[in-house]
Amino acid sequence: MKVLTARKAQATQDGAGVKINRIAGFDGKSLDPFLMIDELKSDDSGDYMAGFPAHPHRGIETFTYIRKGGFEHRDQMGNVKAIRSGDVQWMSTGRGVVHSEMPLADAVDGMHGFQIWLNMPAKEKMRAPRYQDSAVTGVKTVETAQGVVLRALAGDWHIEGQTVSAHLQGLAGDGALADVVMPANSKTTLDLSEHGKALIYIHSGNLLDERFGQMIQLTLDPTEPVILESGAHGVGLLVLAGNPINERIAHMGPFVMNTQEELHQAIRDYQQGRFGDIV
């Protein structure tokens, strides 16, 4: 495994004061086709119960994965869904979405989840929004001989000679995501050679190389086999892969477009009610 860069997530707040750890890549290069990795991990309900009240998006895809706890999603398309532990949700916002994400009333024993933003190609930013979640299909899982478990959240995955295709396909930039949990002192190999960008985010434990523990994001060389080795306490990591879009980015809050004028138009459209309202 060839590590190209290593970054530590930065503590910040979003929504109505929800505490998160963030890896940001709005430069259009460091994470491309991804824009942002947000991790919410806390056993203190005060860190997250205020949630994310109604807000807009344009020009991005949001991918949510819950490991513990849960949120209720509502949007102007009429979707009202409970996203619980083990679930994934994908929303391709296109020309405009208004949604809210509020903690479920029974999510009182802690929360652990991710929201990932992906950039949409310029030619698709103004198409109709799309929504999908795993409430009906579930998430496919594969386990290796050493007890390494890969949960295929989106896209196609190759691990130890096994291939698994997630139910969720077609993310921007050929995006693929998986949650890999490895027991103590184990080893596994991923083939990410189909992708131009390969990232991992460590959410629990640490790799055998103890420099790489929780809240560390690594950018890897996808042309080489990704050989992962866990430390004495095991490791859990989110793996993200995709193909860079390589387009100019203009970013302001919940909007990601290609020019400043497009950003200003997004704000005008939202202010004039063209995104719709949550029913």
C-alpha cells in the first residue's frame, strides 16, 4: 500500500450546532470526485440532537451511512425515511433539493455516522434530483477467511479474490464506498485499480502502522494493491474510490457549481422558492 498523503479530520460544527469531524476537499483536487467527509461520532446526545433543520443543496450528491443511532430524512420530493444503523442513503441533488435530517427519538445511546459529498459533473448539475436508500434492499456483506468484513455501501468491490456489487450504483465520478472492519492482527488486500482516486478514513482502532489511527484520512495509490494490516485492537475504516471529474469548482455553503454566476443563480432560485418546500 502506497500512501500519498495523510490528513487528520478537523473538529467543527454544522446544522444546528451538530459536532462533527471533517475532511474538506473543495479545492477540486485532493478528494476529487469527493468534496467532503464528515464523521459524526458521539455518545453525548447534546452533540447531535439539534440535528440538521431544513436546508437546500444544488450541484452535489450526498451519501449518508449510519453505523449507530439514526436520523429521519425529509425532503421536498415527498421522501420521509428513517435511516438507522447499517443503512445508507444517496441523494443526487441536481438542480435543487430541500431536506432535513433530524435524530430519531430512540437514538439516545450515541450516534456514529458519515455524510459524504460528491461533486456532480457540470453537464448533470441541473438535472432532476434523485433519491435512494437501503431500507428495502439492505447492504451486501462479504467476509474473508481472516474474518475481515466488507460492507459494500456503493459501487463494486474486489477483496481477496471475491467481488461484490452494492445495490447502490451510479454515483457521480463512479463513486464507490465500503465499510471494512478488521479483527486484531489481520490482513487483507483490496483491488482499487479500476479507479483513479482511492481514499481511506479510519473510524475506529488503528492500522498496524500506529501513525494511522482514528480520524486519519489517507490518500492511496490505486495502481498498487491496497494491502491493509490491522493493529492489536483491530481497525474499522471507510474506503472511498472514484474517478476524478477534473472540473472547476465554485463553492458556497450547500451549493457547488462551476462558476460564481451559477452560485449566485442558485441562491436566487432558492430565495424565490424554486427548490420547493418540505411538505
